[in-house]
Amino acid sequence: MPPKFKRHLNDDEVTGSVKSERRNLLEEDSDEEEDFFLRGPTGPRFGPRNDKIRHVQNQVDEVIDVMQENITKVIERGERLDDLQDKSESLSDNATAFSNRAKQLRRQMWWRGCKV
């Protein structure tokens, strides 16, 4: 195997080469589209638009927070409604049992009155 293929590269050499390649690309004459992809949306052309995007993103984040709170409240309300429904069913069952027991007691008392 030739000696040039046996050479081991250090991490510094690799990252340095990437940095130097990027620097060379940016220094050469390039159009705005290439600059955008190499540098990102930073420039006078993208500044106000970026602010609008940030502003809209902030509004979207606020709406998301409000909706998450609303969903949490709806879930809690549903749980409270389930508890209330269980309590009302229990109360209805107790009322029916009370009514039946009251009828039995009234009949019992009527028979007791008849015996006397």
C-alpha cells in the first residue's frame, strides 16, 4: 500500500479543512443564494423578514400555550363531571333504597296498628 494512504488525520486537521473550505467558498464570488445557504438568513435583505417570522412564531407559541392550558382545563373539567355523575348516581341509588325502606316501615307500622 502506498505511504500516502497510510497517513492518519487528526481531528484538528479535519475540522480545519472544513473551516478553510467554507472560508474559501465564502470568499469567492458567489451569488446571494449560495451565501444564504452558507451563512444563513443574516443580512439586510433577510433582517426585517426574519423579525416578522420571529414575531409570528412568538404569537404561535403564545397560542400553543393558551391551547395547552385550555386542553388541561377541559380534561380537569371532564374528570370533575365524571365524579359528579358518580355522586349523583350514588345519591339516586340511596334515595331509591330509602324510599323502599320507608314503604316497608309504613306497612309494618300499619300492621302493628291493626293488631292493636
